[in-house]
Amino acid sequence: MKTTIAEVSKYVGEKVTIGAWLQNKRSSGKIAFLQLRDGTGFMQGVAVKAELGDEKFQEAKGLTQESSLYVTGVIVEDTRSSFGYEMQVSGFEIIQEAKDYPITPKEHGTEFLMDHRHLWLRSRKQHAVMKIRNEIIRATYEFFNENGYVKVDPPILTGSSAEGTTELFHTKYFDEDAYLSQSGQLYMEAAAMAFGKVFSFGPTFRAEKSKTRRHLIEFWMIEPEMAFMDHEESLVVQEQYVSHVIQSVLTNCKLDLEALDRDTSTLEKIKAPFPRISYDDAVQLLKDKGFNDIEWGEDFGAPHETAIAESFDKPVFITNYPAEIKAFYMKPHPERSEVVLCADLIAPEGYGEIIGGSQRIDDLELMRQRYEEHDLTGDAYKWYLQLREYGTVPHSGFGLGLERTVAWISGVEHVRETIPFPRLLNRLYP
């Protein structure tokens, strides 16, 4: 019977064959302990000389790291391991003997590991991070599908940007200028006017020359947009969505969280509703914490977000930022035109903003005014203005950055470990 490590619990007491790679091994006298991985999980195989015979046992002891093989044996329960099962090896067939595998069990520098990212992905901790990423994606589709959202895919190539081109990647689109998308949001607004509640999930690009642990050049965004929904209703969706994702990871990725030594006690507290603090109160909180240089009207940096988050044990919404530091399409507060109906969701433990969202302007004349203020009077965004001209409705939306969310839930330090092949300021390889 051929199976996978993830499925061995179904075959206790039975002989099975698994295609695997040798992650590591150790031997003690007449026993060799083979650490196997097959992509679905990690498991120990116990090779005993008396079972294999002298020649095959010596071959087992000589297996090299990352050699590929078919290994056959009986599955037994193993209460000593967190996985709970191991294989009593009765035979194996070497597919390929790997020579001089570059990533050994010793310590390696970050640049070395990044140069060998295609191999580093095989390691236990990197495997765990990618499994958590996969679960977040799965839970995302589950949440939005179960709540009546339609997935719509916005374009990656766009004709212009409403927020300037200094952080956009420029390319030629035949005889026109084009840019890699920073966000699918504007297109998702159009989709919401057709389908009511929509979401997208796709890559976005920022030509921002930043080297912080929170930034990537290419990253993935989940961007829901909802017609007939105000800002407060959108906040409820956001906290329910994040809560659903967290609980899904806690339920389905226990071994992966354990492999990362993640303290799950903080994650177990993450259930809706989340606390909220206004931008005004956040500025005062920062001043009380000794950030005397922060002034009303300035955006928050990483140290500010971390300090605010430390005052709460859940993600916290910072609401109603000044209009001057937010995008042109955000709806002004009905009682304070200098601030907008928006919120950033700040994750605990220093991971910063994971969601940005707002209620969008639905008034045609106000949007025309914004167009003039931001010099958007050409044809490129005529279609976006028409969304307010033909059947405008109150609508809201938000965007969640996948890699920052993976970093927070996994507890890893840098977002470069949360995407299979990161694109950084000085890295386009492998």
C-alpha cells in the first residue's frame, strides 16, 4: 500500500510504502533512526539491523541528507513524538543519493539561506510557515464563500495609479505606459456594484526602497469590497474574518505551530470583537508613553504601532485618521471633515498593520472635487467616477496583507520567511 506521512494514522499495524526524502539520521549500534519527510509531513523510520540484514542496514547507515527513496515498513503508534506515529522499516529503495547537500544541520547566515531558498523551503520550520500560510488561504476562501462573497480577479497591469507613481513598477504595454498593480481595490469597487459582496486574492507590487522586516516588493493581498455596507459594518466583517483565520490555524496547524515554538496562548485570545481607539486618542496615548515628537496629522511608524498595540491583548483598530494622510477615495467623517471613516488593524506583538480599510466616497460631486484636488481629470479614471454616476450606494472595503499576517500568526521575525520566493530590495534570485 502506497501512502503519505499525513495519512499513516489510517494504517496502524499495516505495511505501507512512502516516497520520501531523508532529512537527517542518527544510528546507535544496531538501530538507525531515519528522519523522513515527504512534503505532507515529517516522521521517524526505525531501521533495525536484525530486520534489514547486515548489507541493507549498512546501506541505511550510509544514507546521505536529502537522498530520495521509497521506504517500506509497518506503521506503529509512538507516544514519545508529537506526530504520534513512526515506521518500523523493513526495506527501502534509493531513488537518488544526494551528494554534499548545502544546507546542513549547523547554523547558516541569512544571505546563504536566501541564496538557497529553493532548498531552505524543505526545512522543518520553513515547511511549517508555508503550511500555516496555506491554512490562512484556505480559511480565507472558506470565510468569504460561506458568507456570500464572489471572488473577482482584478488586473495586475493597470494604466495609471491614483496615488502617484513613485512606488510603482513601470513597464511598456505595447505603445502605452503601464504599471504593476499596488492594489486591486478600485476594480473591486466596480465588482461590488455588480455582485454586492466580492473579494480578491492576488499579488501586488510596491517599488518602495525599504529594508524593514515588514516589507516585501511583491506580496499578496486579500481585498473584500461590500456594497450597501458602512464603515462600522465593515469593521465587524474584518474582526470576524481575522478571528476565523486564527481559530482555523489553531485547529488545523498544531504541529506546525509547535515546530515554530509558537506561544499559542496569545493567539487563543483572538476572538471578535476587537478593541478600537481613535487616531486622536492614539496620538495622546503615544505622548503619554513618551513619544513627544508625534504630532496630530502625522502618520504612525512601526515603533508607534507597536507601542499602541502593547496596550491591548488583541488586534486593535485605529480609526478616523486625518484625511490629509489617507487616500483620496475615503469618505469624510460626517461630523468632522478633517478625518475620514477608516481604520487600520494593528496586530499584537510588534507585527504592525495587517489591515487597512475604509468607507468609500459615494457622493458624485465630492468625488469630482477629489479628482480635481488630486489631478485625476484625465480619462484614465473616468470609469471609477462613473461608479458614483450610475447607481451610487454606500460601500466599504479593506485589504489584508497576507505575509504580515503569516508572520504574526507564525511568530517569525521577518516577512521574507512567509512567502515561498521573496522579492526584496536587493533580491530577485532564486
